[in-house]
Amino acid sequence: MNKLKIIKKYDLENFKNILTCIFYGLICGVLTGAFTFFFKFLTNKCEWVSRWIYQTAKNSYYYIILVFIALIALSLICYLLHKQFPESKGGGIPRSEGVLRGLLTFKWANALIGAFAGSIIGFLCGIPIGGEGPSVLMGTAIGAMCAGLTKHKSAWERYVMSGGAGAGFAVVTGAPLSGILFVIEEVHKRFSLLLVLTVSTSVIVAGITSSCLAKIFSVDLTFINFNSNCKFELSDLGYLSLLGVIMAFTVGFYDWSIACFEKLTKRLKKFLPKWLKLVAVFLITGILGFVLSDAIYSGHDVIIFLTKTKVAITTLILLVILRLVMMLFVTDSGVTGGIFIPTLTIGALFGAITSNLLLSLGMDQSLRPAVILLGACAFLGGSLRAPITASVFFLELTGCFTNIIYVIFVIFTVSTINEFFNQMPFYDKVLKNMEEHEHEGKTFKTGYFKVKVEKGAFVVGKTVREIMWPPYCAVLSILRKVDEQEEFFNAIDQQILENDVITLRANYYEKERLEKLLHDLVGMGNQIENYDKF
């Protein structure tokens, strides 16, 4: 078969791939959009009920005691929930990242039920968690359910799940473009046509679905109503430079605090059972609920308040300390919930402190709300090492697209300085701990594998870069017969054809699981050759 015939033959395969991405992205988007909308609606009601309970109970010692008894009971229920549905434990975004990269396994039904129930408990008690983590995890679970309808289930699964994750993020934050970039930049750290097409379809359809439901139920989906028409000028570059430098050092302090806390908890691990950690977090949350409610909940209301009202610097410092400590306790205990919005809140508090400094140096008062939000997004982008997502997120929150150059300048200043700290991002630390826990006691091995592509296999017609290979797996070469002659290819943009022989290097914990994933990609009928050395 000559090269011209090969190209024509696989044009149809490319067309089928595009239709598959759109079809399953559409189904996943509708389901995720509807589910996430009702989840967001319900968690908002739970937070309202929680605030009402704390406010009402503080007038009676009898009610206060009842509240703490209820908190202990709910913390133990949360512990039992984690034992029954381990997929729901901890942050939803790091777990989703692990599943989407192929580093972690999960049962989609367990993740969906556990994340939903655990989050409702957390919001009802006022735990400082956000809805974005559970929404991403539940979107991932819905994507896994939808992928079960495909012909090549395991091969398509991570694409469709990525669509669900992006859709869940987009609906809960009201930032669709950020949802797409979040999956590409933060989750996969890669770009491919199939991935972008599937995620974009899911996000767009989920946004339309949630908007329709919002009209039906008369719900405002806006994350932040930013009414300021502020515009940064070239004369503000000095203030913005100082903002970028200060936020970079706050991210460094944040990463350092996490590292120190992680070392401390490892020492105390044998003395503190998991159920006790949960009970402690719930009780501390209860105390703050009666004393200083701004230190708990997701922090969404705090961000809005900061952009509208100037707060005393002592109060801002106190809230930063309390929220940082609570985040460390929450993530260590494994409470179900997200840390994206709580992290954004800490960034907004640092931004508010910095804005006070900049105002004293002569910055225009009208820029204060924008500086606070820019500081929040810069802090978020620095802590996640996702500057593009953070930049777009700011623009979607504020609608101030004329500030794009200055926004990019601040956020990339933070990211550049953070590279010198050489600290692992928070989500990556959480994911690393999850991966170590799942593969505890297993040996990490390296091997070389040779596989032949069957007719009708998933990889046929796709380029190497478009395929989600098993984790820690790299394609070394492709051997192909063209006009009765064998040719070697090693370009990542090379299209794979049937009867190609692919050589890969892979690191793995379980050889059986690796071979199953490879069979799902290249066909179930051929023999996988394994070599210890290449």
C-alpha cells in the first residue's frame, strides 16, 4: 500500500474520531451540567442553613452543646463514608487529576455518591471547602459512566472523563474557558485535538444546560458580580510589579507552610487516628462558626466583601492565618471537598493586604477591587503552577479584557519568581500522597514493550501525541512496512496505522494492568512482547 492510499484510507478514521468526541462530549456535558447545577444549588442552601444554625444557637448554651454533638456525629458519619467510598476522601481535583492521568483507579459510582454525600455534610457543618473539587470529581465520574457506552471503553474513557471534569469546573465557577484550560494546563499538561474537542464540547453543552436550568429555577450563576470599570494604565506598572513580587513570596510562604505541616503530620501519624482528625476539624469549625464565621465556609462571600469594603489590616492577617491553618487541617484529615475556592480566598486576603500597602504608596482607590482579585488569581496561578488558566480566570471573573497585558504581566511575574523556590505545587503533593497510598507495598518497575496494531484498534488513524498512553509510558519507535520496505518512525506527530509495530518504554506497578491498557489501545488479539532492556 503506497503512502497516498494510506492517507486517503485514514481520512475517514479522523472524521469518525471527531464525531465520537462531539457525541460523547455532548452526552457528558448535558448530564454533568444538570447534575452540577443541582449540586451547586443544594450546597448553597446547605451553607445558608449552616449559617442560620450557628447564628440561632449562639444565644443558648443548650443549643451550642447540641450543635457540637451533631458535629461529632457528622464527622463520624463522614469517616464511615470514607471507608465505604474511599474515592471520595480528600480533594476532588487532585483525585480527578490522578484518575485522568491514569495514576489512580476509581469506581465511578462510588466517587459520585461519596463526593456528593460527603460534600453536603461538609457544607452543612461549615467546613472551609469549595464545591469545585467535588464538581470536578463528579464530572469525572459521569464521564466514566458515559464512556461505558463507547466501543473502546478504556481507551476513550480518559477523554470523556476529562470533558466531565472540565464541565464540572466550568459550571461551578461560571468560567467556561477557564474550565477548558484547567483540564489542558493543570490536569493533563498537554494539548491534543481529541482532548480539546471533547472537553470543549462538554464544557459548552454543560454551560448551556446549567444556564437553561438557572432560568427555570430563577438562580443567578454569576460567581462574582464585579461592577468596577477600572482600567490599568502604564503609570500603574510600578504598583503591579510590586503586587507580583509580593504575591510570589506569599505563594512561597504558602508552599513552605504546607511542606512543614506535612513533615509534622508524618511524625504524628501513628498517634492520631483518622477518625480523630475528622472529629477535630469538625469541632474547630464549630468553634469558629460561633466566634468568627468568615474563617470557615468556602470563602466566596469573603472575596465579594473584600472587593466592596476596606477591611482593617489586623482582621485580614487574622483571617489569613486562620484560613491557612484550617486548609492544612482539612486536607490532612481527608474531608471531602474542594480547595480551589478556599485557595482563591487566601489569595484575595493577601491581595487585600497588599492593596492597602499600594494605596498608601499612592495607587488610585478605584483600582483596589481589581488589585484584590488580581492578587487572588495570581496566588492561585502560582500555587497551582497554572498561569494561563489563572489569567483567563481573572478576565472571566471581571470582564475587564482591556487589562489583559497587565494581568498576564502580574501572574507571569509570580510564576517566574516561584520557579526559584523549586517547591512542588500543592495539588501535586496531594496527588503524590494519594498515589503512594494506593500503590503501597508495590514495586515500581521499568520495562520495554513491543506491540503490533490490529485492524480497527483504537490507535489507528491517530497520532502518537493524541493518544492517552498508560502513565509513565513513552513511545520509542514505530516500525512500518511501506511498499514492501520497513521504515522506522519516532515523531510524536506520526499517525499510527494498522500492522505498525510500536516499541514503548513504561514504568509500572502492575504488569497485568499495563498490558490490559495497551491491549485496549492496540487490540486484544496480539501478543505483547516484554523486554527488561532495549
